[in-house]
Amino acid sequence: MTVPDPHAPLTRRALREAARGVPASDAPPARHARRPRLGVRAWIALVGAVVLVAGGTTAVTAALTATEPPAAAARVGETPEESVAVQVVPLPPEGLPTPEITADAAATTALCDEPALVQALQAGDDGATIAAAGGAEAFRLAVAAGTAPCLRLDDPAREWAVVNKLRPHAPIDFSPGGTVRPAGVRALEDATLRPQAAAALTALVRAAADAGAGEIAMESAYRSYTTQQRTYSGHVSDRGREGADLVSARPGFSEHQSGLAVDVLPCDGSCRTIDDLAASPQGAWVAEHGWEFGWIVRYESGRTDVTGYDPEPWHLRYIGPELATAYHDGGFTTLEEFFALPPAPAYAG
């Protein structure tokens, strides 16, 4: 009679017989093994593996390998080379982390398809458009990233339009139409602005006077394409073309043509010149508070490399209170950088 090898692995049938109380020596001989099989300890390990479904992600704590198992691993099959090892990774007390699920950008609704934004654009309501975009900063980021093509910086009808030496008006002789004189603001010439800019300048001038900064007047505001031709030609005659380009825009490239720009100067009984603004209380007040009324100083000191113009503390540009607030809070000093546009220090030709 053959004595069973005490070190030989038990068959699954032998294990079942042992569970019923049948001695292993009395169990029928094992059938011929057709393929490697997992032992009891391996099956227990698999049954004990934790499957966690969290946020649509399945995590399994059991790791299966086909390499030579450690001494504590179960071994089955005809030879050690056919053994399968099951290694159990313990579950941490706090459980498995829940994965963060982010929305697929492709599945989100495009900003330009938002009904409220479409309606505001069609109505020509720039403030409502910015609000529908999620506010001024969200608006700015969308424009800067190019993810909202409906919010065009080359649309001269919009308060956010950018005009510089690389971005002329379209059409080149654009006229806003319907400009008005700001109420309660002294003007040295027949100066007009778009209605929303005119109202904002009236508010700014009154606030400056109430704050004790003094009177602020207008030297010039809206200029037509034809007027700008004469203005620029005069500077060319005085300074030459290169010098003129530092202090005056060529026709079709001027912010004054938009009806959203104004040159201001200080007055104290009589008015001085635009060159006197920077050193005046009025100039200091405008630089500090202009953004509260939707105005920015368009050509600041030290930014000629971006704007292409010498500093003009008197040249104010209206972009609306929402965008002006974001401009101020973000510490921006040029519209080019505000909207992530390239510098425009010189004309293309």
C-alpha cells in the first residue's frame, strides 16, 4: 500500500471530504488534474477581496501575479512552475479614496449658446452680456482664451472693442452715431460721446468735485475718421511721421473714433492744458477713482512697448464699470494684456 506524501498539496475533493470528517487517508484518489487550480486559501483570499464602487470607478484590493509566490502563498497544480499566487492588500481603515469626478468640457454648454447671453448680445446690452457670461472676470477669461467667439474684440459697437496700431476699426471709417454731450461737463470744443460713456463722465466729474479734487473738463472726445485725418496730419507736419505715431493715431486707428474716449484737463476758474493734468489734484483723483465709473487711463507711463504711444494720463477710455473693476482689481495697465492680445507698438505697414 502506498503511503501518501504528507507534503503533497491536498486536492479540492480531499478538502471537501476533510470538511465532512472523512480522514484524508480514506478519501478517493484525486482525478488527473487538467489545469492549475487555486487552493482553498487562495479562494478565501479572492472571496475576501474588497470591490469598492465609488464615483463610477471600481477598485479591487487583491493583486494577482503569475510569478513565483512567497512561502506563505497557496500552491496548487502539478508542478511549482504552474502555481498561482494570490497576494491580498489590506484595506486601509479609512477606506479607499473617492475619486474626484470632473465634468467633460466637451459635454458642457458653450458660452455662446447660452440663451441669456445670446439675447443680451442681440439687444446690444453690453452690461447684460457680461453678466450672462458669468461676470467680468469670467468674460475676460473666455475672451482671452478664445472660447467665446461671439464676444468679438473687433466689434466697434461694443464697449470692450480694442483698437490699436494692429487693430483698426472695421469698417475703417466706422462711426458710432447718436453721440451726445455729457451733462454738466465743461467742454473746450464741441465734444460728444456715446450716451453710456457721456453719463459715466458726468458722474465722474461730479464725484471729483464733491470730493474736493476740483473741476474736470473735456478738451476733445469723439472724432470722426475725417477729423482724425486732419488731426494726424497736423502732428506729422510738426513732428514727422515717426514722432506723430507716438502721440496721435492714424485715421481709422483712433480710440476717439469709437466715441468711447475722451481727453480731460483740470480747471480752476480757468482751464489749463492736458499736459497739466498729471500733476494736478484732478489727475490724481482720476487715476485713483476713474475705474469706479467705468473709465481707465488707456496709455500709462512705461507701457509704450505695448501700446505704441507716449504716456497720456489725460486720455480716458470707457469700458464699462464691470470690466473697469476687473481691470483695476487685476492690476492691468493695458487693454492688450487684459485680453491677452499681442503688443501693438507699431503699425504693420
